[in-house]
Amino acid sequence: MVYRQWRLFSFLAACLFANISHSQEVKVLGLFGDRAFIKVDEKSAVIRVGQSHQSVQLKSITSQQAVLVIDSQEVPLAIGQSFQSTPAPVVEEKKAQPEKPKASVTIYSNLAHQFIVGGLINGRMVSFLVDTGANSLSMSRKQAQRLGIDFRTKGKEGLSSTANGMVKNWQVMLNSVKVGTITLAFVEASIRDTEDELPILLGMSFLNRVKLEQSGQKMVLTEN
């Protein structure tokens, strides 16, 4: 029984709010002294000045027209004229979109106090040595060839300083470099004209584009 009463109450409430929000058609059917015969939608009534019917108020009246207050605006209508009110627009509250968490990777130093982390270059697996002293990501010619980097035709030839002196190199642009969940596109790299298998240096051409925080043996890289 209680459930049925609740359903009935919900239905009536829905009808009530529907009537409030929907548009109304108001028509003047007759004018009689200080009274007007009006129809609001399908419901007719005779009202005096100051009275209301279906939220429509008669403000004033003459022998020629009635001035009705409809949706807070005064509308003059002669006999036979009608007015279609416009419902107030429903403004939906926009929900704040949750901020997407920034990608980050945590690296711990090894016994040699080096921060080594796995990653990808152009989709191929590599091992990086984080080096804030290197101007750019750096690898040997042999490593670049293994990764399929066409440095001879697409690279810009130059010289770079190494522990063993000046070495010829090629400056190239890598399509993508991924470290942990951080992926950067178009990262500059230096290809040394050597065949060593030293770790690929993750230099400042990558590190300058992320946030780097180091505390003791822990380093955290976070995308900007």
C-alpha cells in the first residue's frame, strides 16, 4: 500500500513539474468590464483584474484588450488573439572533469650510483643511463644501426666531445622516446661514430621536457 502511494506521489510530482516547465498557449475569448474570459492551454476561466488562472494574471483591461502577465512579462491581447509562452531553458550543471594524472617513472640508483632505466626508441626496447651532463640523447653508431635509425642520410654530421676526445657524430630526430609511461615525440639525439656498447645516454634533449626530482638514491621523472 505504501509503495503504491509513493508511486502515485511520484507521478503527481512529475506532472506538477512538467506543467511548470512546459510552454503555455494563452488566448483571450472575451472582455466584460473588469473581467476577462481567457483560456490557458485547454482550461478556460473568467478572472477579474488582479486575479490569476494557470499562473496567468490579468493586470488591466479595457474594452479593446486585456493586459496579461505571462512569465513575468506584460502581454496585451485583444479578443481572439493568443500568445505562446516559451519555457525557461533547462541549464545543465557541467560536472568538473577529473584531472588526468600525469605520467611518471621512479628510478633507483644502482651500486655504482647510476640511474639506469628501460625504455623504447621508435618502439624498440633499449636501456638508458640518465645523464644530466649530456646535451642530448646519445648512442653509438652500432646501437643506432641496430635500432634501424637512418642517421647517415637523415642526420646532420658534426663533432662531439667525449672522454676519448673529439668524435664525429650525426644529429638526428627520433620519432618517439618512451621511459616508463612517459612518451615524448621528436627527441633530438646524437649518434657517435663509434661501435661501443655503452648504455644509451638519456640526456637533456629528453630531460629538459620532463620534471626531474632526485632525493638520494631515488629519481622521479614526471611529464610536464
